[in-house]
Amino acid sequence: MKETMSAKERLLATLAHQTVDRIAVAQPLHTGTIELMKSSGAYWPEVHSNAELMATLSYEAHRIIGFESVRVPFDINIEAEAMGCTLEYHSGRNKGLDIQPPVKDPAISEAGDFSRVMDPDPYKDGRMPVVLEAIKLLKKKVADTIPVISMVVGPFMVAAQLRGVEAFMREIMRKPALALELIEKCRKVCVRYAQAQVEAGADVVVIVDASASCDLISPTQFDEFAKPFSRSITDSISVPTILHICGKNDLLLTRMAEVAPGISIDSMVDMAYAKQTVGKNTAMFGNINVNGVLLFGEPADVEKAVIECIEKGTDGLTTCCGIPPQTPTINLQTMVQTAKKHGFKKVYA
Amino acid sequence: MTEKMFEELNHAIVVGDIDEAGRLATLGLAENIDPLTITEKGLIPAMAIVSEKYDKKEYYLPQMLLSSEAFYEAFNILKTKMKVESKGRGKVLIGVVEGDVHDIGKNLVKIVLEANGFVCIDMGRDVPIEDYLQKVAEDKPDFLMLSTLMTPTMMSMRRTLEGLVEEGLRDKVKVAVGGGPISWDFCKKIGADFYGDNEKDALKWAVSEVKK
């Protein structure tokens, strides 16, 4: 069994639902671990605001772990911050080393008060230019055979960040028109930002829409408040997208497949069920359990989980969520090596 | 007349009608009905229905939040007339661990516990370990319930348990843990007493523990 495609060809062919030599081992979710921060010298939270450091830490995951991709950024609040939220960069005991900066102060404190909601220019405002610059640096740093993956947060989730999740959940019930107005504002920003990422060189754009999860909203609410808006990102850019939503989303799979050519799922969803549900016209990515297996497990547990996931039919072997910063390198290396070794089975079985 | 009012109050809470829930609670007090009776017959059945709908995926978080708003609207009106501060069925110290600001799950647990007669001291979110230890020592709760949604902050849950042991407080309080990444395995590993997947689990456990 031999590789006949480059990493980039493989990922793009997977997302075009074409035949590949083996499954993709590109990582659509963040890769910032403390061990990688130490070996590269690029630490959170400084990484979040510095293009050079962001590219360095991203590259380290490719170099040390062996992911067949590089991926930026490392937090999920860039859009919300550029639109008016205040973040806490040094939260927790380790002052932001192992925690993504959470929202400290949402931009909207009263229903319908959009006075503090900004309409950012991705080339100028907030940390969006940092990410664009990091993409450009990575393009120069890695061979053209390695895909550069960037991420944009889904419009529904950005709206929830701007309003505060709980208040926003009430608003979609009590004041749906206001909620939709806000989501539309976010959609415009997300589309512009995603387009700028592609212009900077992103080969694939991941849409993370964690709040649009069945753990929070119903499938009907997903159809009304999330799906058309994230779909609009896919429709507005020239590269393929992957949609990631955390949680137990069995009921959302076919709907997620309407948003993007690839979907990435949490470990709570059974991969075999997911693959059977969406069929061959959607590429499945997932879903190695980040806490039970990767963070607290041994390499042997990782190997077993990876083989099982491949046998269940995943098209891209990835983690089920962003990688917890304390995750040992050896487990991640085992994940990638096992996937590369056993990923051929899919084709030759 | 009263039975019908209880029925209406339950309905108002199930559909999340804040104004109606408040109006009926006030009306009940005006008719000199014991606030505890109103809570038992007019509020608790409603939250049981809401919780069941949530389990069956008829209700999702937005509907649940509206119902809990209506619940608190009525409950806070009734509380003003309740005989002061009994311990209820048990005292619960509840909060999200240090480093995590996701408190929706914790709030759901608190609502269900309060609706069922437990007294909750809500520590809020991103609470330093020391604050939990101090509060356990001072307020002597029967239960400590800790929540986190994020994987990195699971470590801070572990350190809270270690802190209880170091301070000699561990056998003074029963500890439950919960939240997205938490499991029974993790619960046992860090020496907590109970892991709950949802608010119903937490309630069932607390009720069975106070009966012991």
C-alpha cells in the first residue's frame, strides 16, 4: 500500500467526494498543546495576537505531530472581539497558557441595543489581520503539498457570543426578528473574513458553530437560525469548507451536510451511524475523544480508538474537538501514525 | 378554585409565560394560600414536566430557559412570604470551577434542586478553588456540586477535590461533578462521590443521599 497523493490533493479530493489513496490526516480543529508551545517557544496567550508566533505554533504541530496540514488560529473569539466583545486573555490559574481567551464582556447588554456592535474590516480590525498574516507566513513556510486550514466561527455562534449565550437563547424564542437581525450582521462579517482568509492563501476553511448544537437548540431552530447563515459562507468562497459542531448531534447530521462538503463531529456521535446517515456525498471528519482517549489514555488506547474510527468509515481522521493543551505529544503522534498506517484499509478492504 | 389556579400556574411555567406566572403567585398569596403549598402544587409539577420534555427532546435549552424564568418569577414572589431560611431538604453549594465561564448546565441543576426544596448557594462561575474551600468550611453544606464544560478546566476540578482533602474537609461534604467532558471514570479518578449526566441525575442523587 503506497501513497499516491500529496496531503493537499488528498484533503481536497476527500472534500470533493472523490476516490483517495488513503484517509486524510489533516486537522481542522486547533492544535495548541503545552508541549508544542515549549518546543517552539510560542506560548498562549501571546500566540493569539502575534502572527509570527501563531504561524510558529501551528507549524510545530505539523513538524512534531505529523498532521498533514497546518491550522490557524487557536481561539474562537476573534470575530466576536472584532465586533465589540472584550476578552480575558489571562484567565485561569495559568494566566491563559491553557485556556482560550473567553468573552469577559459581551457587546450587547440589552435586547436590540446594537450600538456597541461593530462592522469590522478583516484587513484592519481586531486580530483578524493577525490571522491573515499568519496564513501568509505559513504559505511560505510549508511545502505547497501541505494544506493550510483556517477557521471562521459560524454566524449563529458569533451572535450568541455578542449577546451572551443564555440571553441569546431566550431571544430566539421571544424576539426572533431581533435575533435574526443580529445573525445577519454576523454573517456579513464572517463572509468577508472568510474571503480574506482565502485571499491570504487558505486551502480549506473550517466553520466552527459550536452554539448551533443540539445540546442547545432544536433541529428546527438550527434550520431557521444557523443553517442558511453558515451555508452562506460555503457559497461565498472559492475553497471547500468543513463544518464542526460539538455535542450529541445525531439529529443534525443531514442538516450539517447541507452546510458544507465536509462535516466534523464530536465523539458522542457514533461514526458508523454518522457515515451511514450522510452517505458518500459528505466527507466525515472525526472523532477521536480528546479527553478520555487523548488526554488521559495511553498510546495503546489511542491506537485502538483510531483503528475503530477508521473501520467505522471516517474520511478524515481528526480529534472530536480542539486538542486540550495538556495532551501528551506521544498520544497525538500515535493517533497520526496509526491513521496513516491503517488508513489504506478503507480503499483496499 | 384553588386546584384550577395551580393548574394554570403550572401551565404558565411550562409555556414560559413570566407575567402570568407572577400574577398567579401573587394571587395565591392574596388568597392566603401557604407559599410552600403553592410551590409544591403550582411550581414543582411544572418543572418536572419541563425537565421531562427536555429529556425527550421536545424542549431544548431556549424553551427550558423561558420556563425557568417563569419559575423564578413566581418562586421569588412566594419566597418573600416563606418562613425564613430553613435548610430545606438539604444545603447545596454549587458552582463552575476556576477558569470556566460556561454556567448554563450549572444553572439548570440549581433550578431543579431549588424547585424541589433544596437550598442552593450559587458560587457563580470561574470560582477560585480557595473560595470553595472557605465556603465549605463556613457554611457546612451537605453537598458540593462542581461543573465544567471544558476539558482544560477538568484539572481545576481535580485540584478542588485535592484541596478538600488537604484542608480536612473531604468527609464533611458529598461531592458531585458534571459537565460535558466529565465521566464516571473521571469522577472516580479524582475521588468525587457522584457523576451526573444531567439535572435529573443530580436531583435523584441528592434526594437519595438525604434519605440515607
